Amino acid sequence: MLIVQISDIHCGPMFNNGKFRAAIEEINNLNPEAVIVTGDITENGVLSEFKIAAEEFKKLKVKKVIYISGNHDYRSTGYLLFKQFFPFSQVTDLGDAVIVVLSSARPDRDDGEVGHRQNLWLENTLNAYKDKFRIVAIHHHIIPVPDTGADQITIVDAGDVLRSLVQSNVDLVLCGHRHRPWKWEIEKMKVIHAGSVSCEKLRGFFLNSYNVIEVNGKDAKAKLKIVGGEYLDFDDITKKREFIQIPETYHGDSLARE
Ligand SMILES: [Fe+2]
Ligand SMILES: [Fe+2]
């Protein structure tokens, strides 16, 4: 089963339309079971950005698309618009796998929070799907990653949520938010962070990318796909102190913008 994670589209001033459309075309050709969009679909949470984003996402021809809100989407009371443009269900049963969404964005705040009640709900939900490959998707980080500055990037209740995830033996956690691809493993749980698929603001890894995850029973292999480029192993990304890879043919994102 193939699942794709795209993140941090940022429709607005730093949105690279050409990169987004190229990624959507690649993903349509992959024909995954589901696409998980881990937040920051817009830059400022304003109506014009939501309209552009909804129009762009019509090009994605995949059976299931799971939208998650990010802190940028909730700016300027965008939380009122998000649920109209991108309705989503918190649990998606794919047969052998289940995707559980945690909502961490809060109105007009950049920091994220799961909250006690949602965390209890998470534990109960994960328990109900014990036999499946369990994926939890969230916009904010539950563990810090390198190159992401001094801002508060992990959810404020990261410790509580981490304990629930690890004790529930979750197989895979997918995060977005900081535009830095990364992978951690805690006990048997893989935590994959997405880069940005179409935003010009990148950190530590200077190409737009998305994640392609192949689920085989209780095992999953995640690879990073550069938009318009090659596949990379996460081990190659995390083992290098610096990963600066800019092809000679690359002339900057602004020229590719439509
Ligand atoms: Fe973002
Ligand atoms: Fe974010």
C-alpha cells in the first residue's frame, strides 16, 4: 500500500505554483491509496489563499485525501474557513492500515497543542485499531528536529502525547510544520517529518519535496521524493551534518513560478 505525505503548501506570497503542479502530477502517476496533507495549506489563512488552494487541489486525482490544519491556516480567523474548504475525518480506515489525525493548530497561535481530552481520545482510538498498521498524522512536531531555530516547534504537551504514542505502539507518526525533512525512531516508532512541497522557505534541505511511504503489513519504508527529481533515503539525509544539494540545472524557484 502506497501512502503519500505532502506538507506546507503555503498558498500565498511564497507559493511556488510550478513546483506544486509538478508534485501533483507525479503523485497522480504514483496512484497512492491516500494522500495526507500535514498542514499549512495557506500562508495567512485568508479567503483568497483558501480559494487558490482548493482550486489547485482539484488536480489531485487520488481516492482519499486527508487534510490537516496548520498554524498558518488558522491565522486571521482562517480556522472558520479551513473546515469549509478542507473538511476531514479524524480517522480513516484503509483496511490493513488506519490513519489517525491529531489537530494541533490553535486559532491565531503559532505554537501547537494536542490537549488532554484529545490525547485520551487518541489512546482509545489507537486501542480500537490494535491489529492494523497505525499512522498518526499531526502538523506540529512531537520531537525537535535540527535546523529549525529557537522557535517553539514542538507541541506544548509533547511529553504526554509521546508517552501515549509509544505506549500504544504506534507504527508511524507523520509531521509537517518546519519545512525540514527528518526521521527519528523512538523504540519501534518511526517519526517522519516532511519538507515543504511548494514553499520557497526551506530549512537545511533546499529543495521542495514530499514523502512516499510503502506499507507492507506491519512494516513501512519511507522515502523522500524531490519534486521533479530523485528519491532519497531518510538515512542519507539524517546521517549528513549538512545536506546541501542544489543541481547545476537549478535556477531558483522564482523562475519556475507561474
Ligand atoms: Fe509551514
Ligand atoms: Fe506550521
